[in-house]
Amino acid sequence: MASIGLLNPYLEPHQGLNATTVRKYDRELLNFSSYSYLGMTGEPRVREAAKQAIDTYGTSVSASRVVSGEIPLYASIERRLAEIYDVDDAVVTTSGYITNAATIGFLLGPKDIAVCDSLAHNSLIAGTRWAGCRRVNFRHNDPASLEAVLRMSRRTAGRALVVLEGHYSMEGDIPPLPELIEVARKYDCVIMVDEAHSFGVLGALGHGVRELYGLPGDAVDIWMGTLSKALGSCGGFLAGNRDLMMALKYAGPGVSMFTGGPAPAAIGAALAALDVLAAEPQRVQRLRENGETLWKLVTDSGFETGIAQGTPIVPVLLGGGGRAPLISAKLIEEGINVSAIVAPAVPDGEERLRFFATSEHTTDQLEAGVAALARVVHAIGG
Ligand code: PMP
């Protein structure tokens, strides 16, 4: 980038909040690269709760949860998350990524099989490697493909885990969850759903893909999510039945064993964000409207958004050859911050700019972002 006189869009520190605007490269940019979907990262009540947690418990619990690291904040947030998912219990952890890797690594072994949506997140795939199990993919969001894969592979496997996401982070589409569940149950599979981009985003109350489809808590076995996106914090969570949660809490390496407990400030912040979410469901409504507006502006301008469905994740597909990082760098010069996603996060030739809408963007901001995109793409000839 430097050799052709462009700013490097990667690893550039920002000053202040990563919200609807962001300060980077010594300038104020309109921002579409924050997954603070509901504006929680700078929310005054969320900040205050983080400070209070530090005042009470310090900056670290200074031990793993099982041995001496437990604090009451963990049980409080776990109770809240279990209620939201209509299940017995939940577990909070230090990282969404590690939660996926560690949970699959803990539950499956070499005789078992993980049957993954072909676009499942890297952290879920890492879990299958950690487990040493067999992994097969089925065609993205396709119940018939899941059935075909299970028909061929289920009988020879011990346990089978079907691995899905509630809202796909690179595509901006939502799975046909009831149909996928029906197939998975027919073949006696355990089901895990990663709610990283659906919690706070889908459903009228922001309770995720379960709420969207009106499913009972036990429709799947493991609801996994992160605190780092809609909840404006950092860490992961799992929600499910009592025995499974207890097993993970007492004996899950990387979940609560052999790893320090989550930072008190992170849990304090996430708890306050849950309060704000409950008190102000209109944030979820605004987020949904902004996602639809952004997607419409992008498609009306003639850009390709693949299988996106007008949710708050709007990918602008740009082919290959480094066009996405080039356009991202040029957009910074236009005062717009939007991330370029390249391989290995997406397949070669499917580079994209990934726009995130948040509940806090104004329509003017959405329009300004898309107008700048059109100007830049037009200027470089595309
Ligand atoms: N799952 C999905 C689908 C994700 O997109 C991400 C991160 N972007 C994670 C898990 C990991 O979560 P975290 O960033 O909170 O570690």
C-alpha cells in the first residue's frame, strides 16, 4: 500500500470510540467497521458499570474460575443469558473465539463427526481440529445438503454435532433454522448455533435467531454467543441444559479450566448492556431499519451484495485482485472507514467491503457512506 502511495487500512489504531464515527489517521471518519450493533461500547451506563466492577473486584479475578476466581457477577450474567435463551443455565468466558474452539474440542473426539455449514466461522473449525474429530461440510444454509451428508456419514460416527450460525458474519444471511434442526434431529445429532452476529440483532427484543423463529430453548443443545459485539464488551458465552453447562463450567479446558476468569469490567459492562437492551428495545428496531436502508442504498447503487438479506451486515462483493483493500484505502481519503475482507477470511476471488450498520447511524450517514463508495468505485473504473 505504502509503495503505491496509499494508507494501509489494516492494524491502524483508532483514538476514542469505534462507533458511528472513528478517529484514525489523525482525522474523523464516518465508520462502518464497528460491530457495536446497538451502540453499547460508549453507552454511559455500560461504561459506568465497567468502572463499578473494577472498583469492587479490581481489574482481574486473578485465578481460574474453578479454583478461586469465581465472582457473583458471573452468576448474575449467566442467569440473565439462560432466561433469554429459555434454558437452564449459561457459562461466560473470556473470548468468543476460544469458546467455540474449546467447546467443540471438549465435546467431540476422534470417533465423532462435526457437520458444519460450509461458511461456519474459523473458530468453529478450529474446535473440530482441537477435537481431532472428522469434519464434513454441507452446502451453506441448505437442509437437503445437510441431509445428504448425514445420510452418508452419520452411521459410522459416534456422536455427531451439527454446527451453524444464527446470522452469517461475512454474508449477512440467516439460516432456515427450523428446517436444519428437523434434519439434524432426524439423524440424532447434537446442534450448536453461534449467535455472535444474531444476539442483539435478530428478533424484536434482540434475543437472536431463536426469538426470530419463535423456537423453544431446547430446540438446539448449545447456544453460543459473544459479549464483544452487540453487548459492547469482550468475552463469550454458552447457554444450554444444566448438565452440559455444569460439565463445561467445572471441566471445560479454555472455558473455565486452565484459563483465568473473565475480567470483572467486561462482565459488568455486558450486564449493563443487557439492562439497556431490555429497557430500550427500540435500539433493535432502529438497527433493523438501518440495515434495510443501507442494503437498499447499496443495491440501488448497482453493487453486488451476494446472498445478503438486508440485515445490518452488508457485504459489497468486489471480485479479486486486491480491489477491496484498494477501495477501502481510497475511502479513507474520502472520510469513510469500512473494512476490506480478503482471503483467508473469504474464498479467493470473493473479496469484499463489509459494511456494518448500527442502531446509532443516521440516514444521512448511511447515504454519505454509499455515495462515497460509488464515487470511489466510479473513479477507479468499476
Ligand atoms: N463467531 C463468529 C461468527 C464471529 O464472527 C466471531 C468474531 N468475529 C467469533 C465467533 C469470535 O468472537 P470474539 O471476537 O468475541 O472472540
